[in-house]
Amino acid sequence: MTKKSPENTSAAKRLIGYLKPYRKKVALLLICAVVGVIFLITGPRVLGTATNVITMRAQYNQTGVLDLDVNDPGLAGVEEIRENVDAEGNYVGAPLNEGDMPVLKMVLMILVAIYGLSALFTYLQQKITAQVAQRAMFDLRENVDRKIQRLPLNYYDTHTHGDVLSRTTTDIETISTSLQQIMTQLLTALFTIIGIVIMMFTLNWQMALIALVVLPAALFVCSRIAKKSQTFFKGQQEGLGAVNSYVEEHYAGHDVLKLYGGEKRAEREFDEMNDTLNENARRAQFASSIMMPATNLVGNLGYVGICILGGLLTAGGSLTIGAIQAFLQYMQQFTQPIIQTSNIVNMMQSTLAAAERVFEFLDEPEIPEERKDAVRIEKTEGNITFEHVKFGYSPDRILITDMNAEIRHGQKVGICGPTGAGKTTLINLLMRFYDLNGGAIRIDGVDAAEMTRQNVRSLFGMVLQDTWLYSASIRDNIRYGRPEATDEEVEEACRMANADYFIRTLPDGYDTVIDESAGNLSSGQKQLLTIARAFCADPQILILDEATSSVDTRTEKLMTDAMKKLTEGRTNFQIAHRLSTIFDADLILVLKDGDLVEQGTHDELMKIGGVYAALYNSQFL
Amino acid sequence: MLKLYKGLKAYAKQLILMVLLLFVQAFSMLMLPSMMSLIIDRGVVQGDMNFIVTAGIIMICITLAGSASAIGVGYFASKAAVGFCTDTRKKLFRHIDRFTLEEFDRIGTSSLTTRSTNDILQVQNFTIMLFRVIILAPIMCIGGITLAFQKNAELAMVLVVCMPIIVVFLVMVLRSAFPIFRSMQAKLDKVNLIIRENITGVRVVRAFTAEEREEKRFEEANEDMTQASTRSQVKVSTLMPLLMLIINLGTVAVVWFGGRQISMGVIQVGDMMALIQYLMLIMYALVMMSLIFALMPRASVCAERIVEVLEIEPAITNAEQPKVPEKKTGIVEFRDVTLSYGNSDIPAVSNISFTAMPGQTTALIGATGSGKSSVICMIPRLRDPERGTVLVDGIDVREYDLTELRKRIGYVPQKSNLFAGTIRSNIAFSNENMSGGQVKRAAQIAQADDFISRKELGYDDPVAEGGTNVSGGQRQRLAIARAMATDANIFVFDDSFSALDFKTDAAVRQAIRENTQNATVIIVAQRVGTIMNADKILVMDKGRIIGEGTHEELLAGCSVYAQIAKTQLAEGGERK
């Protein structure tokens, strides 16, 4: 078997750790597995006995004598015969052809019981496994979701959504589908193999040796093919990935392709990739398709070996026909677990790789604990001061060196600067999405760092360009910030936000469920909803992002109108892309390259003639 | 599914060979027990050692032949199935290549991508499975039962009784498990959806301090899914044990009846043993076949989705007898053009008439959704009008050869899509053999030369898939350069300056004007500043042209235009 890397081992250990809370059930399923396998492999043995009984009867009917070896294990369990054998090994009991064959009947009854119990225990094992595996996956998912809430925002800013999503969804699904299969099949397969080998040796050691040759040979063939086909499958996956991104790119840009006559070239390039994929896929499929015949070949050679050797031994009188039959059945039962084991070994590699990625996610450092002696502010005046604020996304790259500003109750603060100047950084600090490297932001004189994060955030309301809505009714989305809001309050908030009208035109009004990507709403409507959401939450301080350019003029007017109402009497921060929205601000913060470079009112800043003035002048040519 | 499988005709040779080999494989699988019974009955019982050895050697040959043909089956099955899917993918790509905006809108780009890749893969995997199992199972059933009847009719009846029980049972379990599987998929989607929402909306969730509520929402969905999947798994758990039980009870029946027949001297022990093994072989074949039925629903949905695309006839096709205009004047004329999308009652644009002259700039302005882009996309026939005609150089665009028509137009779409390759390959998109000088000149007009030269490899700097490694403004400039690098004499810009700052916007427009003196330029814009110097401005509202003239004329005569101009340009005035 392949050597596992230490990370893999620890991922395996941790994955097994998820079964710990269910250790009683795990023990139970192990017992069921062992018992089920024991019954499963006793079956052929007892069936062999039945065959022996039949053969003996045929012999007895023809010759009138029964020549028996009392110690023949094939007679185990058939006490009636054993007890009626005399010293020469001749059967002296009641004639066997009389009545309805009581001995055979008894053997077969035992057999039915064995088969029944084997089925029952296999079922129990699979059922318990399903329950345990699903529960363990439930726990893993819960941990992952809880982790999502506990990671610092920095994590999301430094990892792509795609990466986080693939760890939290695709990888988890990989684990979940294979965990159960591994648990059900691997144990049974191993137990079965061991059990069969033991049974064979107790029946006849010469013939068992054939199995001992077949077993490793089959395992070897299987794992070689599995390994080979894995590399081919990787090739298929890569080929598919290449075709996929090519197709995606070309479908997305299909108009460009047509406009510039690129179709022929695209067809040529596509054909090349498609052919490579064809080659890889064919190899992968072929390799995996020979797994079964190759293993069967080894198994069947064993089968033939048993027929020949068993035939010779039986003809020589040292083996019963029932024993041959039992051996043949064991040989057939052999191939299945061997194929399963080698499949599972492959599956385990990808499962552990997925588990490792998930555990890596779970091991990411979390937000520091909230302080126990946190100060709590229920209501704020909305006075905010920046005191020698020092901040950088990493300590060795400080962006804001020493920021000081004072904002009083009800003031409008404009934030502006060229793209990438760090406007969102200020929001991150205000909302305590990130902690400062020095200095303090005070709310009504209280250092925000001394409050809980939740407390800080509950004082703020946010209306961002990125209009995140979740899949629920519009009503529930509006009351997202204040779940206890009544329907009337929700509707009032929408009226204030100029959203009431369009919501009522929707087929289900306030109960309209928003699709995954809110595809049933225009981006302007989504922005109106986020404004309504802020109205409903009724925060004392606001952070607003200017409307995007993708909104038509009418909706834009509705939005500016609603924003104006929203900001009345509340301290508010506005991120501006067009300077016209912040001309009348009480304070304008001008950012450049991540740091605050100027502050003041419009007139003051124009007088300085610095960054702001340059920005302002570039809008008019 | 069957419709799609018509494409398998090309692989008739492989398929015939495969079926022949399947027969050999089935024959060898069934022959082994028969040979075994001969060894027992003639070799063992009569003590004929030579017979045992001879029969054994024959069995080895049978085994080898069987395995070889099974491998051959795998070879031809993979070759046919994978080849067939490769062909389908090729056909699909070429078919989609002919689609225009309308068809792309109908199915959606991402769905088309999925259908071209993942759906076909599903069909491929299913088809291989199908090939290897669907023919083998009936052969095994029929062959096994025939051989059994040859041995003994009474015992064969046991097999005949077992088979329908197994089939009925398989159908029952799968039937009851399918609905749960389907609802489970929906529940799993929900769990993943919440995770996705929690990740994409992490800022909002925290801003509204909704972490605990989100955790609860997730826990509910998680619990729901866990229960559903446990239920379905438990249901499936009954399948194998019960199947085995049926088979084993069948075996017991064979032994019971066989025992009687043997004691009466009708059959021999070996015959009975062979029958037990036929039963096993038939059972495995049936179980494999049931797997096919389990996989079929999913694969057939995929196949249907592929066929659906293949059956869509693109609305826009090449003219049968294309006309070529005598002169390349560059005049673009709209005559009373109306365009509707899909089943919409309200036309996207109606009764559009105007002429764009060479050497002039014609601009369209209006709110989002007013129909500006819909108008211009009819020029290169990305869509066709419902009524009215669009003429280029005096000829209806529908009478052109498509390639010929589009060569005359340098079109910059709203979304500046780039393709994986280099900056050069993207600018020289219309002609792979374009000279370096021409590429550079185009880049200079688009004000892109500066930032390109600053790149590590200059014009040979790589562009990632979809142009994701290039910023929005740069991407837009490269898209403009791509158009400027063509030999077109009509240039159309669909809101192509939106990501540029005011200074660059002005510089690009000026360079375009200087370098395309005799060309027709059509610009769609949202910013008045971008188009106020145009020779002719068309103001659009709700799909109609409601004003036409120069900036000054419209300021005085068109209230909508005056309104837009006021909100966008007034910003200085109020304060100064």
C-alpha cells in the first residue's frame, strides 16, 4: 500500500476523531460487521456439508455402505450422522432414503438461519454506519459554518471566494460521500478476506495455499491498475478543465468572436483540446474498465486451480466434494472485497486531501475573544474621534500612519480619493472588521476596542454598493438588522426608502422570495432594499456607499432621495466616487495610497490646492 | 437520450466487435461452472485423474479467452463511448458557435458551458457503463437459464422463480429511494447556498451582528439535510443484504430439490453445484443492470439538455446569395427598425430611423434600459430587427455574407472580453498575422501603449483566461485597440469609455477621431461629457428616439437631454 504523508495521517486521525462522540454506535457497528462476516463465510461451509450429505446418500443408495471419515470437518454440525458411524467408519443409522430426508432438512434449516442472520447483521451494520457517518458529517459542517463566522475579515480579503467555497462545500461533499462508503466497505472487505483465508485453512491447507497465491496477486494487479487509471483520470480531469475554461471564455466572449471573425480559429483550438481530452478520457476509461476483468482473471485462475487440485484430492479420497464447493464459493467471494479494497484505497487519497483542506480552514486563527470587562453603549450621540490611528493590513506595511479627526453628532463626512486609495479601509476600522495597530477610535469618548465588536457594529448601519441579500422573503431581508421589527415597521422602512412601490408591483409583494443571485430584481431595486434594510435597523451612525453607475437616472434619483432622508439627524460617512455628492459635507477625508492626506470642507480643501483640488479639476475638462 | 445516441452510428464497427466479444465473455463465464460440474461428475466421482487435468487445462483456456474478451469489450466500449462524446462536444461547440445573442440569452452562458462539458461527461460515463452491462445482463440471464434447463428442468425452475423476485425487489427499493435522493439534493443545495451566502455576505452579516442567527439558519438546514440523507442511505442499506438473502435462499432451494433429484439418480452432484453458480452469475448481472437504472435518470437529463441546445436553430444565418456592395462608403442607415426580445410584448426599441455618415460621430445617449445597445447590436447582425431594415453601404445587412459584413465594422462591446493569450494576440484578434506596427498603432490610439510598455514583457505579456489579470480600465482600452487594429471603416463603441477616467476618455476619443477621418463612428454613452462634441446626438427613452441634434440644439429643444446634462454637468456650477 502507498505510504501516507504525515499530514494525511493527521487528517485521517482528526476525521476519525469526528466519530468519537458516537463511539458506542461505532462499537456496535464493528460487532455487527464481524458477526455479519462470520455468518457470511460460514454459509459456504455449511452448504458444503449439505452437498456432502447428498453425496453420501447417493453413495449409500448405490453401494449400501457409507464410507466416512469421522473427523471430516465437512461433517461438523451433522451430529446425527457422526453419532451413527461405527468403528470402521460405516454408517449404521436409519436408512437415508427414507422419510423426507431429516438430516438434509436440518442442515438446510441451519443454512437458512445463517443466511438470514448474515443479511440482518449486514443490514444493521450499514444502517448504523449511515447514521454515524451522517451525524459526523453534520458535526463537521457545523464546525465549518461556525468557523465562517469566527474568522477575521482579513481571511476573506486575502482568500478568493472560490477557494473558501471549494473548501467549505466541494471538499466537504467529497468527504461526506466517501466517508460512509469507506466505513461500510473497508471493514467488511478486510474482515471477509481474513475470514475466508482462515476458513480455507481449516478446510484444507493445500488448497488454501492456492488462495494465498491468488490473494496477493489479485491485490497487486488491482492496485497497479488503480494507480495507473488514477493518473489517467487526472489527465482526463485536466483535459476537461482546459476545455471547460476555454469554452467558458469563448461563450462569454462569443460576440467578440463573431465580430472579429475568430470562429474558425476557435474551432481549430477547440478541436485540439477536445482531441487531447478524448485521448486522456479514453485511456482513463479503458484502464478502469480492465480492473474488473483483470481481477476476475486472477480469481478465475484460482477457481480453475481449485477445480483441478480439489478434483485430484477428492478423487484420491482426502477431500469431500462439499469442501470443493465451499472453496469455489470462497474464491468467488474473494474478488469483490479485493476490488473494493483497492477502490477504497484510491478514494481515501482524495478524501484525505479534501479533509486536509477542510482542517486547514478550521485551523485558521480566529478573531481574538471579546474582552470580559467590555464597556457597553446602548445609545450613542454619534460623536466619533480618531486619535493617532495607526493601521496596516499587515504590521510591516502600515498604511495609515497617524490619523486624527473629530466628528460630531449628525455630521456628514465625505470620504474620497482615487480608486484604490483605501476608502474601504476606513469602513473596516469603523466597524471593527479590523483592529488598529495603534491609537484609538472613540465613540462618545469610549474606545471602540473596549467594547464588544457586536456592540460597536450595532451602532452602525451600512449601505454598500455590494448589495448582499439572502435567499428569503423581501420582508425577512428588510428586518435583517432587527428581527423583532413588525410588518408595519418593515413597510414603513420601505416607504421611507422609496422601495414600497416597486415591492408592491412584485407578484408576491413583500413575501417575494429573493433568488440566489437575486436575479429577479434589478441592481437599482436591490440597492433600494439595502437602504430600506438600514432604515429598519435604525442605527445611530451610517456608512453609505454611492450608487453604482449601472442604475438608471430615475432609480438613482429615488436612491439619493432615500439616502438623504436616511441620513437626517444621523452621523454619516459617505464614500464618494463623484465629488458632487459630498460638496456639502461637514468634513471631507481625502485618502491617497491608503493614508489620509487631507481633511476639511470643500472650500478649505480647494484652497489648499492639493490632492482634492486635483481630483476635483480632473472631472471637468 | 435516444436522439443523442444516433451519433453512435459512426462507431458501428467498434460496437459490433464489442457485442461479439461480450458474447465470448458471457460464454466463458457460463462455461466455467459447466466444466466444473464435469470435473466433479466424471473426474472426481469416477476417479478419472486424466480427465480432471484435461478439463482443467480447457478451463484455463476458457478463462484466458473470457478475460481477454472482457478487456476487449472495455477497449471498444471506451473507444466508442468516449469518441462519441468527443464528437458530440465538437458538434455542440460548433453549433453554439453559430448562436447569436438571442440564443445565448435564452439558455445562458454558464448553462451552455456546463452542457458542453459536465453534461457530456455524465453521458460518457453512463454510456460506458451501459455498453458493458446492458447487453451482458440479458445474455447471462438467458444463457444461464438455458444451461440450467439442459441440466434439469425442475431445478431450473428455481432460477426462473428467483429472477422476477429480484427484479421486482430492485425496482421497489430504487423507486422508493429516488424521491428521497432528489429531495436530498435540494436540501444539500440549500446547505451549500447558506454557506455561500455566509461567505459572500460576511461583511453584511457582521455589520448587522447576525452571526448567531446565521448559525441557527445553517443548523436547521444542516439538520434537515442530515436527516434526509440518513433516511435515504438507510433505505439503500436494505438493498444488498436482502438481495443476497434472496439468492442464498434460492441456493438452499436448489440444494433441497437437487438433493432429491440426486438421490433418485436423475442428476449428479456436479450439476447441482453448477446450478448454484449460474444463480450467482445471473444475480450479479441483474445487480449490475439495476445500477444502470439508478444512473439513468441523471444521465438522461444531461442528454436532454444537450439535445435541447442542438435543436435550437440560430435565428441569424448567412445569406444564401450574399451581395457585395460596390463601394465601401461607411454609411449606416436605420429605416423604421423595431426589435423585440423573446416573448416580450413591449418592443425593446421601436421605429428607429437615422443615418450615420462617414467622417462624422453619431452618439446615442439615454438611461439604462432605454435601448441604446439594442439599436447598435443590429448593425453587425448580433440581432436581427423584427421590422424595418438596417443598411450598411446601402445594402440590407441580412443580404451580406456575415464575415464580410462584420469585417467592415470595428465594434467594441459593453463588456470588454479578452481571451487567454498575450496582449498582442488580443489586439491582433482579427488577424493573427498582423504586423507589430499595426498592433502598436492601435494601442497608441487606445492610449494603451503606455501601460503595455510598462508591463514586464510588453506586448507579449500574458493575458489570463477572460482577461482577469488586467484591470477594468486597461481591459477597456485593449478592447478599443482590438477594434482600432481592424481595417473597418465603421466603428461602434457601446459604452466603451465608462471605466476610463475623464482625461483618458477624452484622449482616446480625440485619437480615434484623428485616426479615422473618413470612418463612421457611432458611440453609445451614459456620460454627456463623452458625447457632447458629437456631430449628431440621438436621445433615447423607453426604446424610442425622442431627440436628435447637436449638444446645443438638444439643450434647448429636448427636455430629457437637458435634464441629463444638468445633473451630470452642473456639479461645478452650484458651488462656483
